[in-house]
Amino acid sequence: MAKLIVFLGNPGLQYRQTRHNVAWLVCDSLCDMLSGTVPQISWQSKFHGLYCKQGDSILLKPQTFMNESGISVQEASKFYNIDPKQVMVVHDDIELEFGKVKAQLGGGMGGHNGLRSVKQHLGTDQFRRLRVGVGRPDARIQVADHVLGRFSPVEERLLGSILECAAETALQYMNA
């Protein structure tokens, strides 16, 4: 059965190393893991995003901005006839402390506009999530500034192992 793994992020160099794009960093880590076992990963442009097939799984990086990610997810899932319960959305989560990784099926949107868009376009919240904790900002910092900000030097040092853990979870889902 086909699976769709979606990595939420914002296009553009200014967002590349931000907390909001941690899912794209997870995707890069996953592709590094796969590079030893599969031929060169070939990304193609379709579904308002970049996608590639890996066995029975489709990896998707929507190229819409975060709050319109559902457009891309809906197009890809419809094209490949993938049930929402076979969709895993990898995303940043301020409700988890930095470095925590948690997989779950369904749940609230937690104020995440990317998730809200996916729910709206799939017509359900019953899709899988791979939540990557980026922590909550302190009271002096706006949430938008926090998630669109770059990782601190301390976070940067820890980031590699966090990305590897999240990528390993995505890989386990692909192989399940």
C-alpha cells in the first residue's frame, strides 16, 4: 500500500535553516540515510511541490508556503489514491520541547497553519504526524519570530542527532 510522507516547510533561502523548516532538514537527513541503499534520489516537480518515489512511498516537499501546504498534499494523495491514514506529515512543533520527536495519528492543529491546511484539504485530521519539537519561545518573543528564526548555537550542536532520530522514525514508517 502506498504511503505519502510530507515534509512541511517554506520555500526560499531565507527560510532554509529556520525552525519552521525543520521538516525539510529531516527530509535531507532521510535522503542521506537512503543514499546508501538506493540509487540517486531524483526529485521531480509536480503537485505544487517536489516529490520522489522510494519503493511504495512518495516523499513530498510542498513548494507552497506553509499555510497552503494542503493543496500539495491533496493533489499528491489524490493522484496516488492514498488514504489520509497513510499520509505522514513531518512538521515543527512548539508544544514539544526542543529535540523531542513524537509520532501520532490524528490530533489537534496546535495553531500550526500547515497542519490546518492539510486537514482542510484532506477533509480530516486523521493523518499521521511526525512532530519535531522546536520549543516554545519565552514571553518576550513572538511565536512567528521564534519559528521563522534560526536555531541557536546550542540547538545547532544538537540538531544532527535530532534530525537523525526523526529521519529514522520516517524510515521505519516507510518500511512498515
